[in-house]
Amino acid sequence: MTAWLNFLLENPRLCGCEVSVWSGGGGSEGLSVELSLKGKREGPRQGGGRVGVDRAWRSPKRQRGVDHVAVSSTSFLSLRESLQDVCSFEDLKQRMGGYLDERNCDEVFSMMGRVAKNIDEGRLKMKGCCPIVTDLALKKKATRVLLCYTRKWLRIGLYIVFGGESLLLKEDRTSEQDDLLLKMIIERQFFSHIGLAKSYSYNKLVEGLYRPGYYEALGNIILKRFLLFVLVLDSAKSQSALPLKYGIDGIDGGSPPLFCCQSNIKSSRQVICEFLSEVMHGEGDLLSHLAIVGYKVTYQQLPLAEYNFSITSLFEDLQDGLRLCRAIQLLQSDASIVSKLMAPSDNSKKSLHNCGVAMQYLKKAGVPLSDKDGVIIVAEDVLNGDKELTLSILWNMFVYFQIPLLINKTLLVDEIASIKGCDMDSKYDANNYLGTLLAWIQAIGEKFGIMVDDFSSMVDGKALKCLVDYYFGDELHGCNIFEHEDENKHECAITSLTAIDNTAATAPIRNFVLAQKVARVLGSYPEILQIGDILELDETFDERSVIILLVFLAAQLVGRKDLDQINIYKLMGFKSRTPSLRCSSTSHSPYRSGISLLNIQSWTETITQNLDHLELQKILENINAKERAARVIQCHYRGFIERRKFLKSYIRGWMARSRYNITASQIQKCFWRGYMVRRDAGKKLFDLRNRLLKSKANGDNSMRLIDHLISALSELMGRRVSSILQTCATLDRATSYSQRCCNSLITAGAVKKLLELIQSSNQSPPDREVAKHACSTLRNIACHPDLADVLLSTHGLVETVFQELLRDKDDGYFISCELLKKLCMTRKGIEVVRGSQAFLKRIHAHAEDLKRKANNQRRNPRLFAASATTERRLRAIVDLLELIKDR
């Protein structure tokens, strides 16, 4: 089954599949043609579904309304001028004509015209230093991005942009040499411009020295080259690609994949993002910008185009369902199944979906979804790799799909009739291909006196020998069929062949190998049976394998009346023999002498193998001894490591326990000290309480602080500055401690007197101290919200504080700021402060002056010490302004 599936997936035409039915190819006109030297089209070849790059895919349906009106060359004059430094417009148009039709060429020129206009006007450009040339890392990255294209498409793109017919020549170069050549062309042609370098160079004898503007101009040229390169390849691939509903692009028709399978880049949009992501100037979403300009690339490479459909492990490879669906597509000539697949099938859910699609198509085609015992086969059986059920579904596909494609029932019945010499048309069912095939081999066996009851009786190979004798006579008798086989391929089989009886065991092998070689010569069919399977009676060697071989033989032998025995003999690679030798082949068979020679070779090989085995045994003993020694050393070293780990863990545990014990003792000491302090403090508290009671009993109400404050107000308007200063300091301290004192002062009318005192003070140090204490007293009163409203109702309070703020340069400045902040904490305070627009303007100007002064002091090292005070004042005034603005 593996050989048949691989042959079907690799050579569907030889299995009778009509690829042109779904690939859109016509009988004498294929989908593509080969490239000539200059990209011109040669004559079409026979057979649809070929893969090429220089021809548009043609739908099998009739196209209407697709007449294209050619655009005159004069409409691209601006593009012609813009591409002068990139390439010749006429040569570019001629080279593009080999790979794009006229409509697509006009679309490419139209898009490039709009993009080139934006580049020339500076709306789309690289960074000024052109990092894609000057930055080696970005240059390597850009080169890797371009090398993500497959080599064939990369050559075509470079040829279209730069010219050079040698790029399309098929020279004898290895893949490494080809990669180095393309990489060199990219570095020397894509990222440089000789004419531009000469025009901008300071000295033509010195490379690398250019006048300003060189890298910007070079960046524009590289940008135009790249966008033209990507757009041309995208259009050429989109034009030549096979739509998914007609098959897999690059396999069933269309053109080869645009991007390498090993690359992570699978679309033209990815190429643009990777190439230009770090080199553009002021670009966010580059693709959106290009789309707005009118530059659009649409090609996205599908995973199926890169999928490897070859089978190495039958049951594991069929679990994803893709190969099974591919086989159904080929056998049924129905490409609609491809559009329903989920690829890549990287999880069981997708694989189950693909297997389910395969089962649906098989059921629709009338293939029984059950094995010979009647067990129903479902998608989960294929997904789980059930060997028996998977083989059953494959066998049903072979019987119902493959056999009708290879065997012509009418010709086979006529062949049976000619063998038996009578009319046999009425004896066979029109749909029973296996019965007719069995009747064919039975008819041939009867000619030679061999009875074939069913296909399982053909395992001995006698019926196949009769088949070859019937169609080729005695021409192949006595031929050494192993003579021209691959030595490595049959070495094991020949060794086994010499170890058994020559007459009993080698006859079936000889018959099967001869039949397979005839099938391979006639139709390039695969080797269905292996010699080792026949010798070892492998489980895969059953009647199904014999039927598959018989079907391929019938496909080539039935209906062919012009089989030339001598030509077949020569095609199989046997040595020329005279007719006389052919007549005496039964008495002097070279096969017997060949067997003797094989026996001698087998004995020699056995001796050589024994000597090699002894030498190999000594080498293995040496290796084992070294391994044992290494194990002993490793065990000792691991023991040392484990002992060291144990000691470290023990020491860490001892240290943790010690810390715990110390902490517990410390806690006990703390509790004891607390108890001692509480015990001794009882007597002191009792003493203190007695003293307070005694002081209260002996106190005089006339000596209370409140009474002193009220009496001190009369001294505020005195003439002695020292007594005024002492009184203000007393009021400041008293109001900072007691709200009751603040209430008493408000009741006594102290606010107006304090404001008069502030207004009457001058710039002398004593007066400044008096004003500071007065403002501090007002600040203490404003700390109480119910008293702040009383302060705000006092006429001229806010203006006086504003004046003091702008006049004082020391601590009074900050006290005034705090007083204004306290007043602004209420709604009434905000309204009053905002009503003083003149003072607010002055404060804003004052803040700007402080900001300039702070900046100057920071720059001057000699004024760095004073900058701290300036910045503190700036922070205070800024906080005040923000409070006024926010509330």
C-alpha cells in the first residue's frame, strides 16, 4: 500500500488520473511553458497541470468582458523620469512582458507611479542616514529577507529590476554557489548605485566620502527598487498561481512556491514589514500608508503548497488526513476537497476534520466504509492509526477508484476471449473488476496447466511466471535478473538466497522479481513486493500485494499487441544473447553457475563478517570498561557532593535553631522589663495626680492664659517694639496649642489689630519678626474651618496677606503661603481669592520670575547654595496656584 500511495502521489498520470480536468489545462495547451533565455514564451507543451512562472492561469470556464484597453506609454512619463536612477523604463517593460500580461503590467506601472511620486515628494522615505546601508546588522537582515524567495523567483525578480540575461541561464552550480552568487548580486547591486556614488563623492579616488544628501538619495533609490521588486514578483505569482478550488498551486499546476519552505515569511506583506520595519522615517503602519497611496500586494503562500505528501510510515503519515484527501482528489479528479482541508494539521482537532472530509467524499463516491468483517470505519480509526481498518479503507479506495482507472474492462474481456478462443462478454459483471482480473489470470494459467483458484493461490509466483511466458515467450528464460540490480538494495536478499535450497525457495522469488521488473520497465511502476518480505513471509505479503502487481501488469499488457520481445529484453538491461544460446537455456542455465558464485561470495563475506565481529567485540569491551570506570568516578564524586550538601543543611538547621532560642529569650526579657516598669510607675503616677490636684486647688483664675491674651491685645498698638514682639510670640504659641484661645481672640477683635500691625510694619528685622508672628497667629486661627470663615469676612485680610507674601523674603513668605492655602480649603475662601484678579496676576508673574531665577542658579555653580531656597519658594507658590486652579 505504501508503494502504491507514493507512486500515486508522485506520478498521478501514470496511475490514470486526469490532472488537466481540474487544473484548467486544455488538451494541447498546458498551464505553463518553460523559460527561454529572455523570458519569452516558447510553444505550449502537451498535458495540463504543469508548473511554470511565465504564464497566467487560465480558467476552464469561458471568460466574458475581460477585454483590456491598453494604456499608452505617455501616461507613465512621470514614472519614467522617477525610475531613471533605478532602471530603464523601456527595458523594464520589455522584461516584465515575459512574465506578466498587459493588464498586470499596466497595474504595476500605475501603482509604482503613485508610490514613486510620494517618494520623490518626501512623504515616503527612509531615515536620513540610510541605515539599511550603513548599519551592517540591518543590511544582513534585509539580505536574509530577500533570500527568503525561492531561487527561481529571486532570479526572475533580479532580472526584471536589473536586467542581465545570465541570471536566467541554467549553469552547473551547486546550491551553495548559487546562494553565494545571489547574495553577492544583492549586496553589490541592490544596496548601492555607482552613478550616484560618483556624483556625490568628494574625491573619486577615495571611497566612502560623500557630500551631504547622498544617503538620502540612495535610500530613495533602494526604496523604489525594493517596492518594484516585491510588486513585480507578487503580481507574477498571483497571475500564474492556481486557485485553490482547482487544486494545489505548485503541485497540480500554477507556478512554483514564491517563498522557501524553511523561511518564516509566507506573504509579500511580511516581506515589506521585515525589510522596512526599522529603516523608514516617521512611519507607523507602513502597509496602511502604502494601501492609501494605492500600493497593494495580496499574495499569501498556502501551507499545502509546501506540504510533503510522500509517505514513509503508512499509518502515522495518514493520521493527519491530508495525504488521504490528496489521494482521493487525484483518484476522483475532484479538487473541491482541497478547499475544505485544514492545513497545517498541527493538532488532533484539525486532523479529525481532515479525516472526516475524506470519509464524506468516500461515502459520496460509493466506497464502502467497512472492512471485510463488516466493521464500520470512521474518521477516528484513521486518526488513531488503526492498522487493519486503515488498510481496509485504502484497499477499498484501490478497488473502487484505482482499478477502474488502470484497467479497461472491455479490453480485458476481449483478451480473455482471445486466450480461451470463445465469446466471454455475457459471463462477467460490468462492475466486478476483480472477478474479471481473476478470470484473466486463470485463463493464462490454464494454457500452462496451472490451476488458479483465487488470488491467494498466486503467492507461489507460478501464475506470474506463466503470465510473463505468455506475453514474452522464452526470451526471458535463464536471465540473471539480479545482475543489474542495486548491490546495496539486494545484498541482504542474495545472502538469504544462498542460505536456502536453490530449487524450492528461489523459484517464487525469481518469478516475483521478474514480474516486477517487467512492470517497472513497461510503465515505470513501483516495486510492490520486497524479496525480504517473500523470504520471511512478512504480514504485508498477502493477496492484496499480488493484486496490486497484477493490476499494474494488466494495465500495460492488455490491449498491447505490438510487444517486441527483443526490445523488451534489451530494455530490461540483460546481456545480448544469440538465438542458439537462448534455445539451450534449459540445459545450461547461467543461473546455476550464478548460485555457486553466490555461495562462494557468501562464505567469503561470512569470514569477513566474523573477523569484523571479533574486532568490534574488542572495541565494545574497551568502551564498556571505560564506561564502568567513569561510572565509579561519577559515583564517588556524587557521594562527595551529597555529603557536603548534608553538612551544609545540618549547619543551617543548627544556626536557625540558635536564632530561635535567642529570640525566645529576648521576648521573655522584654516582658519582664515591662512588668518592672509598670510596677514602679504606679507610685509615680499617684504622686503626679496628687500634685495636679493640689495645683488645681491653689490656682488663681485671674492668672489663666486666656485672660492674659485678652489683656495683651491692648499692648499690640504700643510703641515699644520689644513688648509688641513678645506679645505676638505669646499669641502665636497660645493659638497653636488651643482652639479655645483662638475663639477668645476672635471674640475680642484681635484679627483687625493683627492686620493693622502687619500693614504698619516696615522692612526692619524687628518689624519683620512682628509681622511673621502676626501671620503665624492668623494661620493658627485659619486651621479651624469654622474660624476660617470669620477671618474671610474681615475686610482687607486677603489683600494684606498677598502683600505680605510678595514683600517678605524669609520665613514669613512660607507662613503667608500656608495661610492662603488654609483659606483656600473652603469654598468661600476660593471665591474671595479668585476675586482678587490683580493680585493673582502678580503671583503668576512672581512664579515665572522664580522659575527663571531657579534655572539660572542651577547653571551657575557659585549660586548653587541659594538655589535650594529659590526652589523651595517656587514649589510653595506653585502648590498654591494649583490649589486655586483645581478647586
